[in-house]
Amino acid sequence: MSILKITKENFESEVIKSDVPVLLDFWATWCGPCKMIAPVLEEIAAERDDIKVGKIDVDAEGELAVKFGVMSIPTLVVMENGTEKTRSIGFCPKDEILELLK
């Protein structure tokens, strides 16, 4: 599955009402660690059809960043059944990201 661009317009339909867990990546174009984690998230999105992977640009979607209390990026948040299950702040390797999804 490809990575979704999450905005305030599609947040409810793609995340809150999702019937599968959603891995959200809060990122920005100017963030070095965000660029480092991007290919890892692409791999996970391609390998796993039991989840959704969505990216939220904190500069374009400030309201969502504030709603989630994002203070540092990248921040990864796993949403399940419309609520936050877990989160990770900063760069982390693929195995740690997959652990978040368990």
C-alpha cells in the first residue's frame, strides 16, 4: 500500500474511521531525521497490507500537530480504533517501528 498524505480534511475518514491500524509520521521537508526515516516507512507501507501509513506535514497541517502535541519531529504515532495506541519521537530503525505496530 502506498503512503497516504493525511490532512485535516481526510483525517477522520483515513485515520479515525480506519478499520486497520494507522502509522502516522509527523514530519517536515527541512527535517534531516525525517528524510532518513522516509525510506523505512516506504518499505513498511509496501510490505504490510494490514496497516495504513500516513504522513502529516507539520508545516502544512499545524492543527493536527497541535492536536497531537507534537513538539519534535519525526514523531510516529500508531492509531487504532480512532485512538492513539503508542508513539515514538525521533529517528528509529525499522525493527523498532515494527515493534510499535504490535
